[in-house]
Amino acid sequence: MRNESGQVRLDWAELVVLGAKEKIRQIEEDRRASQDLRKVAADQIRNRAGDSDVTAADEVKRSGWISS
């Protein structure tokens, strides 16, 4: 970091804030990807398209893994 920035002293607070912002960005990206996958799966089930296993989906819902 010192070599890249050309500074002898590093601002640790800034590095922590930047790291936290990056972590939040990653979490939000993961959340969006999960939402997109769930939407695709739900659409496939609703449209009876793809290799959806409706019985398995009903079991997942009944067992409490998801809520309606």
C-alpha cells in the first residue's frame, strides 16, 4: 500500500471504511444474485417449465425453509 500510494503513512481509518464499503457491496451483490435465482426458480415452478420438482418445492415450503 505504501509503495502504491507513495505515502509513508497509511490512513488506517480510511482503509477500514473502504474495506467495510467493499464488504457491504459484496453482500448486496450476493443478495441480488440470490433474489434473481429465487425469482427464476419461482417463475419456472409457476409456469411448469424446466426441470422443476413441484413436490420437492412443496416439501421445502412445508418444512419451513421458506415462507409464503
